[in-house]
Amino acid sequence: MKKSLITLLLVASVSLAFAHSKVTMLNTSDAGFENVLTEDPTFVRKGEKLVISFLNADLDAVEIRITDSKNNLVFTQEFDGELIVQKAFDFSKAQRDDYKVVVAYKQVAVGQIVEAQ
């Protein structure tokens, strides 16, 4: 219960800043969804599902956005002042393409490429 509460509080504190942000691409993990919440966004991939978790200790604004291979915006959601930011995506019914999933906060953007089959 304490772990869930701390995680919830951290996600609520994510901030967003796109000006002069640098995108860092991370590798997917085929491990289960049992990753521990960290202060850096984590991307956990299991099959066609992608789960993003982020402990937002500073309660900054956070934005999650998805673009396709032609840089068209497919999805965007902002989290303002939430301690724990968590979002799950199911790409099983997505059109075949490579999608870039980005979590942006402060002046940092962290991304993951998802290949939909």
C-alpha cells in the first residue's frame, strides 16, 4: 500500500517542457509489468502492449505523445501535478507502422520506438 501511494504521488509531480528538449530512445523490455516505479520514465513492453511508469516527485507537468513514422500526432495526454504517471497502450489493433512514444517533462524527453505488426 505504501509503495502504491508513493508511486501515485510521484507520478502526479511530472513536469513538461519541450523547448530545447533532447529525446533519448530506450530499448524495450520483454520482462513482465512488475518493474519498480522510478524517477525516470520506464517503458515495459509485453507483446503488443506498452506500459509507461514514472514517479513525478517534483509534481511537474508531463506529456505523453505518440507519433507515427510520418511524424503525424496519433495521441497526446498531459498530466499536471500528478505524483505517479502511468499509461498503458495496446498496439495490437494499430495500423502496421513504427510509432514513437515520448514522455516529456522539465526539459527532458524520453522516447521508445514501437513497431506495430
